[in-house]
Amino acid sequence: MARVYGKDGRDGDGPLGTPTTITTATWRQTAPGQIRAATMEDVKRLDLKALRLAVHGWWLGNPLVYKPGVANLTAVAHELAAAGAAAGTLVLSDGPADSASASAGAILNGKPIPHVSINAILILRPPLPRSLLGSTAARAVADVAQAALGCPCAVQRRWEVVLHDVPCAQHFCRVSAHRYEDVALLQLHLALDQLWTTAEDGAGPLASALFARPDWREVFLARVLHTLDGRLRAARVA
């Protein structure tokens, strides 16, 4: 795939980076007795069966490729796209969250904070303009989160989704988009521990309906995919 550069010579946004060799992430722990960073063992894996059922019949998320803990998900997506992966393919990974609240053993309201982030890359053909992909995806995530939590969400800077009306504004999603000659890669990096913390800290009555469910991560991701699916379909025919 040949990369398409913008007028400023930039080829995309930082989080996607340049594809390199695919390796599995290794997570280090501190000395016994100290608060440690969350490790892969702390992460409850996504329920792929539930997620596949939730996106069955939709464009985005079919097929679904799951690569838990992979260090460079972009490289996986590049290889799949170069091999002819279908439009709508979702390349998905989950792992320990990288936010300050995600130390293993952290407790809020008597409950352990889930140490999980989701990294998702959608393979899209034909490629829409990068600015349209990024802004549409960020707005879809913001709208789904606002509906789930009952608190305002906004898109700031270059496609960063922020929770407002909480003790401190939290960035919980970064969106990146890269466009090539015949394909685009749209990446969503979701810090789900921050959503859970906001809901548990009293974001509003709407939050309890979703975050009390054992499959709240799968449901939230499916809602984002459904919303984005409809908006990108509309953009393709506009």
C-alpha cells in the first residue's frame, strides 16, 4: 500500500505510527508489596462471542480479528489490509490501561478498578478523507459515552474525546486515521477504566444501567461500532 500524504507532508497522526515487527507485549511488575502497574493477568478478556453477536449483520466489525496484548496492532492491520482484508474488518486488542487510575489493586467504592484499554483498528475501503473519518469517529464515541453516562462529552484538539462535568476533565479516547491509495485505517484507543471510574463516581443514573452489566465493555464497543457504522455509510453516499 502506498501512503497518501497531505499538503503539509504529514502522513497521519502519531498514535498509529509506522508498522514494525509484530511482537507480544511484556509487562513488568515492581517489588512485592508495592503498588504495581496492571499486567496482562489483571485483564479480563473481552467476550468475543458476545461482541460478534452484537455486530452480526453490520458492516463494521465483520470480520473481527482479535490479537490480545500484541505490541503493534498497526502492523497487524497493515498486513491484513495488504492481503486484501474486507472493508469493515475490525482488528482488536485489549490490555492493561495506561491511565493513572489503573494501578493493580486500586479500589473505588469498594470495587477494584478494571485495568483495561481497548485498541481497535477498522480497515475501510474505499478510503474516505482522513479528516472526515477522524471527526466522525470521535463524535460517535462522544455521543455514545454521553448517552451511557449522562454527562457531557466533547471532542478536543485532533480527535480526543473528553468527559466533562466530572471532578476533572478526562480524555478517555484518542482517534487516529491513516489514508492510503485504496484503504484507510481508523484507530480508536479507548481507556475504559476512565469510563468505569466516572460512572462509579456518580456520573448519573443512566450510567448504572450499562456499567452494572458484566458485559458493559462489549456493549459499549458495539454501540460505538453501530453508531459509527450508520454515520460512515451515510458519508459514503453523500
